[in-house]
Amino acid sequence: MRQFCTAFDSNDLFKGLALYHSLTRHAPGSVLWVLCLDRATERVLGGLPLPGLRVLPLAELEQAEPRLRAVKPDRSRIEYRFTCTPALLWHLLTRVPGAAPITYLDADVYFFANPAQVLEESGAGSITLMPRRFPATHRHLKQYGIYNVSWLTFMDDRAGRECLAWWRNRCIEWCYDRLEDGKFADQKYLDDWPTRFENVHVLTHEGAGVAPWNVAAHPVTHGAGGLRAGKAPLVFYQFRGFERITRWLYDPGLARYGAEMTPMLKDAVYLPYLAELRGIEHDLRRDVPKLPRGWVSARGPDLGGLIRQAIRRELL
């Protein structure tokens, strides 16, 4: 039984549930631990019959790691989520029997195929990193980190624990949504792990971690075995920046990276994800009283900027 974890609040509730459904659809029997960053998310998820989903209240993590509460007033909502990521992994690895190996996933990840090949490759190291695979036109983005926290695997061994303990301490000391002294959020800390720690493996599967910043270099096509990203099967896509502006207005999050919404990308990737999100919202609003708003940017909506970038009804 493979163990995964993620963290989100009610603003990303629908995306988090889309992650859960795509994971259980393509990897039946998987367990997804959800750190609920607010009580509304805890209440909704705790009342749903979702096999394989494990609810972890934020209060439980803060009790296990009291230093989180101490730094919380100094962090924004998204900065606190970043700060909690290594603490969540440490908590599961050290306190939950059978949780290892444990893989962290961002809530905006969505699976299009069984992650078996990626999981098999992850077994090659005590720590597994996923490169962001920036094309030459986006090399400047490396200043924010060359690896992506959206898939991160730890084994329960000496190297895994040493790395995770170091990262947890660094994020409690400093974890802000800005560039400062070679640091950025929880992500820039990963840059030197292959030399700082032993037995670090960098994923080579190019169908893992396709996202708006690299999809132009890994165009989505139909292959004999399903969707492909470049020359590899498309395993999962990260819908970073995909936001709803109004009921019928969406920002796919592609324009800021200079990526084009091709017909294949629209029909095979974005439309199925949008259909999943809208189906989840429809069912929850019917069955859950006082459902949180959900489905907004974790950084807070900049409506003026988003509307300028949005393409009206592009996904409809």
C-alpha cells in the first residue's frame, strides 16, 4: 500500500479532492494523507466516505511540532503551508507505522496514468527529487529552485531522516514567499541536496511533473498507450496557476510562462481537469451544508492581473 501526503485548506478543497480521485483511479489501494490547514477542510473531508483518504488536523501536527505555532504569526497563509511541508513528512515518517516510503504531492497535481514507473524509480534513492525541467527560455526561473516540491519521496533510513530533519529545521527558521540570500520558500533549500546528502535520486521520467513552465518542451500528444508528454507517457500534470475568475471565466495559468493552449492540451488535459473540478463542486454543494468557497488562488486573487491574462471561455 503506497503512502502519499498533501496539504491544503478550503481554498484548494476541490483541487485536493481532484488529486485524490485521480490518484485512487490510477493507483487503487493508495493512501493519501491530507493535512487540513483549516477547520472547514477538516470538517468536510472528515464527513466524506473516501476510502484511502486519511485526515490529519493541523492541530495534531502543531502539537507534535510546537515550533510551528511559534512561527505561525510571522508567516502568510501560503508561507505557513510551505513551512508545514517538511514537518508533515517528518510526522508521518516517524510517528505513523508503515508510512514509509512517503511521497509528498502538491494539491494541484492530477494523475493521467498509473504512477508505477515513477514509484519504481523513486525506490532508487533515500530521497527522490523531481527537476522542474525548465526550457532554455525559462532558465531565469531557476533562481526559485531547480527542483519541484510537488513530488518528493523519503525513505525511512538514515539518509532520509537526516535530510528531512535538516529541511524541517531550515523551514522553521526561514520560509517566506520571496527571494532572499539564496533562499525561496521551502523549495530553494532542495538545490544542493544531491551533494549535501547521501543517496539522493533525481527523477528522469519526463512524464512526471509536466507543468505550464515546461509543457512547451514536452508537448502533449496521443500515443498507442495513452497520453504522452514529449517521448514519455504523461503520468501527472501540475495545474499551477489554474484559477476560476468568474463562473464562466478561467485563467489556465499558461500565459505567464509563454505556453500555448494547443487543441490537444485543451481537450486531453485541461478540459478533463475542469470537468473533475466542476463535478466535485456540484456534488459537494448538493451534499455538504455551508461548503467553503474553494477553488481560489492560494496567494490570493489579483483579479486585475488574472483577468488580463485570462481567456474568456477558453476551456468551454
